Amino acid sequence: MGLIENIIKKVVLQETIIEERTRLSEAVWKIRLRSDSIHKADFVPGYFLRVGVGLNDRELSLKEKIRSYSVWNINQAEGYLDLAVATHSNGIGAKWATHCKVGDKVYFKWKKGNFLVDDSADSYLMIGDVSALSHLYMIHRNVPRDRKMKSIIYSQKKSELFSDVDGTTPFDFYEMATNPYPDIIAKVNEIVPKMTGKKMAYIGGDSRICVALNHYLRKELHWETKQIKTKPFWNPNKRGLE
Ligand SMILES: Cc1cc2nc3c(=O)[nH]c(=O)nc-3n(C[C@H](O)[C@H](O)[C@H](O)COP(=O)(O)OP(=O)(O)OC[C@H]3O[C@@H](n4cnc5c(N)ncnc54)[C@H](O)[C@@H]3O)c2cc1C
């Protein structure tokens, strides 16, 4: 390992250990990370991690070595958190999730972003693919129970979509092709007229869907910008994203 990688590990990133690695579905791995720093983290639902997935690979540039993963579940009293990593991409992140082992050291950094829990709405619409599902579950668990919740969670194979950490499936799952903009718009047009009170949408995953739906909600349905929370997790023309 090079000097730069050592400095990044020791100075920039925090060390943690993989405590558990379980298959959630054909395309998704759950990875549990344990470290003392998790006890002390100042956590807000919606935070994610920058994980050094390729630090040992000398062929990769620094940017290539890091991937972002949302915190699906955290237990600060016990000192662990869970990630749910999808493998459709088959890139360095997917390979890490597929081949990492219990006991491996993992280096990460906390990131806040803006795709955070916001409990100011009366009804919510959650839209995303399998890469964003864990993030949307975290948001769902942290808005008050009396809020109305609608959802469009999609994948090419419905069986790839997994239940939340408590075993419940509070979202509606759909089998859709890749980049299924017309199908999602049709569902949005069914759902939105039935939403009551102050409305808010969370849209995560495929950047094409995030951009197109943000535009549709603002321009066609006249939603205000602050009602729409989007976070592109991946882009078909890019490796990594942040
Ligand atoms: C804030 C944030 C949070 C994220 N949280 C999660 C998370 O919780 N779980 C998770 O799985 N991912 C998450 N991601 C995406 C993750 O960071 C990686 O981009 C993703 O895992 C792909 O990395 P890779 O190295 O395997 O593939 P890359 O080398 O980045 O990409 C290889 C190819 O696969 C394509 N691709 C990437 N993702 C997908 C996909 N889902 N379906 C189809 N094609 C794809 C890319 O466009 C590219 O063409 C998040 C991203 C961000 C920005």
C-alpha cells in the first residue's frame, strides 16, 4: 500500500470492522460495521458514509477508491451500523460488497448531505430503486407514524427488493424496466391527487429519474422546490458519484 493510502486511512478516515455480511436479495448485501466512533457520532437520519472500497488497489485513482453508502440502520448504544449495498453496477463498490469478509477493516468518513429526514409534511411520496431503498427506509422510520406514506420502489426484478431492518415492508414494490420514467409518471399521477395536506417527495437512486421527476413535480404539478428532496446515487455515464 502506498504512502497516500496510508495517510488517507490514518488521518482522513475512521477505522471500523465488518461484523456481519448477509445477503438481502440476489442483488443486495447487508454489511454491518462496528466501531467505537459510532457510539459518539452526531447522527441525523439521512447521513451517509464515504467508504474506502478500493484502498488496496494501486491501479485505481484516489477518486476511484471511494464510494458512498447510506446508513440504513444505526445502534449507537451497541456501536454498530448497517449498510445495504446493491451490486448491479459490478464496479469497485459492488465487488467490495461481494467479496469482503467478516473481520475485514473498513475505512470511512461521515457525510451529511441534504437528503435528510424532514418531518414538516403531512404526506410523503418515496420514489427510488434498490440502491436508494435503505435510505428511504431510514427516512420512513424517522418521520412520525401519523404521517401518510405513499411509495414507488422499483426494480427489474421485484425479488431483489428487500424488507426493512425490522422485517416489515412498508413500501409498494414494482417490477419496472431500467429508467422507467413513463411508468413512474403514471403512478405519480395516480398517487398525488390522493395526497392530503402538506406534501413532500423523496426521490433517490438513478440520476435520470431524479432529474426528470424533480422537473415534472415542479413544472407540471407546480410543487415548490422545498417540497422535493432528490439525491442522485448513480449516473449511467459515471463511475462513483461523489
Ligand atoms: C449519497 C449517496 C448514497 C448512496 N447510498 C447507496 C446505498 O446505500 N446503497 C447502494 O447500493 N448504493 C448507494 N450509493 C451508490 C454507490 O455510492 C455507488 O455509486 C454504487 O454502489 C456503484 O458503485 P460501483 O463501484 O459498484 O460501480 P461504479 O464503478 O460506480 O459504476 C459502474 C457502472 O454501473 C452503473 N451503476 C451504478 N449503480 C447502478 C445501479 N444501482 N444500477 C445499475 N447500474 C448502476 C454506473 O452508472 C456505471 O456505468 C449512494 C450514492 C450516493 C451519492
